[in-house]
Amino acid sequence: MNRIGFILTSLLVALALASSMLFVVDQRQFGVVFALGQIKTVITEPGLNFKLPPPFQNVSYIDKRLLTLESTDTEPTLTAEKQRVVIDWYVRWRISDPSAYIRNVGLDERAGALQLNRVVRNSFQQEVNKRTVSELLSTRREELMADVKREVLAAVRGADKPWGMDVVDVRITRVDYAETITKSVYDRMEAERKRVANELRSTGAAEGEKIRADADRQREVIVAEAYRQAQNVKGQGDAEAARAYSEAFGRDPAFAQFYRSLEAYKASFAGKNDVMVVDPSSDFFKAMRGSAVQGSGK
């Protein structure tokens, strides 16, 4: 039993020792072997590797993939015309030299992100101070990102203490006014839109009045022309009627006198409730008296 227990114990110790000496490096990582706190070797290729057991040697892993750093600072930055703007950006970066990175930055990706964030933020502040808001939004935006990338690369590739990292891209995702002046900007935009709307309404009202005045003028001209033509036709009709009356009455003057008297009676007695006080001996009833005398003579 003691022999079997010794063999099992020896096997367990051997397995534990072997497991502490073997390590696997993933294709997405760098494997950094430390010997008594100093970097012994850097494993860049994936696979199974050997090292001395702790505490003689230890291994740490650092991500070798392309990493993204996004801005978290909401502090506004002044532009060339002293406008306060907030810029959102992101940076794509990777660790290119693990040894230099560990010596000058830190043991993990978070340490590099913190230092890189500080450098990128300062570079954006310097470059934004040189440009106007319109340039940030359109004409010189690409130039701004290129300048910031150049400055950041110069900082991380310093000759004295290189950071062991590479910056692939720098991009701006949003440029906006600071919250303290956003409302005033919107108010000015609203006032400008209202001014334009009122100007358009005034122009439309003036054009409407002009169209209505022209229509009224044309209506007056048309009505006047129609009245003139109507009066002309009426005058021609009256003249023709007078000529016909004159021709008819000229053939028999007594009948003409009698007809005019009847027309006068018709016009005078048109209303059923009219009351007239007339002297029967007046010339108004001459036609009636003449008719009565002629009737009595027969």
C-alpha cells in the first residue's frame, strides 16, 4: 500500500509540475514569460509552449487584436471663434510591441486605453482650437482627424519611451454645441425660420392683393363694357320702337292718342289699393269722355 501511495503521489506531483511548465498561447493573444519579474521572452505565435515552474517563471497574456477606444469626456472644447462644442470620437489601436508596452504602459489593455485617451483628448482640443464650427462639420473635418492621428502617433512612438502600440484610425462621430448654448442656438434658428416664413407670407399677401386688384379692375372694365353695349342695344331698340310707333301712329293720329291714353290709365291704376282724386273734366279722362259721347250718340 505504501508503495502504491508513493507512486500515486509522485504521479500527481509530476502532473502538477508538468501543468505548471506548459501553457497555451491563443492566436488572439501575446504570451509574455516573466522570470523573477523581468520579461524573459514574448510568444507571438499560437501553440503549446514550455516555461519553468513558478516562482521561477510566470506567464501573462496581452490582447493582440485591433481594439477600439471611444470618447467618454463630455467637457466642451472652444473653437477658433470661441464656440463651445462637444466632440465624440473613437480610435482604433493595437499592441504592436508587448515588451515596450509592458515596460512603458502597463500589464493590460486598460492601462494603454487610459493613457491613449488622455493623448487623443489633448490632441483634439489643440486642433479644434484652430478651426471654426463650419470647418469641423464639413470642409476640414478629414484634415482634423488626420492631424490628430499624426500627433497621437508621434506621442506613442516617442524615441525615449515608445508605448509599443500602433494607432490605426481616428474618427469623429459627432460634433455638437455644448448643452448650455444649444437652446440659444435652437432659439436663433427658430427665429430665423419664423422671419423667413413671415417674409414669405408678406410676399404672398402682396401678390394676392395685386391679383385681386387686377381682377377687380378687369371686372369693372368688363361690367362697364357690358353696360355700354347694353345701353347701345337698348337705345337702338328704343329708336326702332319709336320709329315703329311713329309710323303706326302717323297713319291714324286719333288711334295714337287713344292708345297713349290707355297706356297712361294702365300705368296710373296699376296698384289695387291706389286711391286717386281727379277732376273728371280734366284732359286726363278725355279719351273716356270721348268714347262715352260716341257711345251715347249711337
